[in-house]
Amino acid sequence: MPVITFNAFSFLQKKLKEKQIGYSNVTMTLKPGFRAKDLIRQVQLEPEEVEVVFINGKVAPFDTIIQDNDRVALIPPGTPGPYRVLLGFKNKNL
């Protein structure tokens, strides 16, 4: 079973805190074949609440299968930063 480190950023932290779900350097054990979109559901978020999934520091599609020892972070829409395009962020509103 894959064991990962999970983080959420910006307003996602507040949403998870309200649901009493950890959001900072949380160790999680997942079922084999678990995808990023499955993790989003597991932490009780809607896909539209997440703009980008980072796996090991790189933008990954929501269908990416999470592997053992991966570091996974969820980023909400509209997170500012000068390197959005270089990092692979895609703003659906543009």
C-alpha cells in the first residue's frame, strides 16, 4: 500500500480544517492504484476546488496514479505567483 505525504494550500487548508482533515505534511496510506482525483474525493473536496495537483514537485494530471513515497499537494484555483505558466498551471477562466 502506497504511503504518501499530503499537503493542501491556500483556502483549501481552511476547508480541510473545518472538516477536521489534516492538510500539512500528513502521512497517508492509500490503496494501490489510487489516483490524484481519488485523493481529492477522499479529503472531501470537489474537483473544481483544485486547480493543480503537484506530485513530487511537478504538475500532474488528475488521473495520475499515486505511488509509494510520493509527495502530493493540492493547489486551489487562482493561487497567485509569477511562475504559474512555467509550472504548468492552467487557468480555466482565461
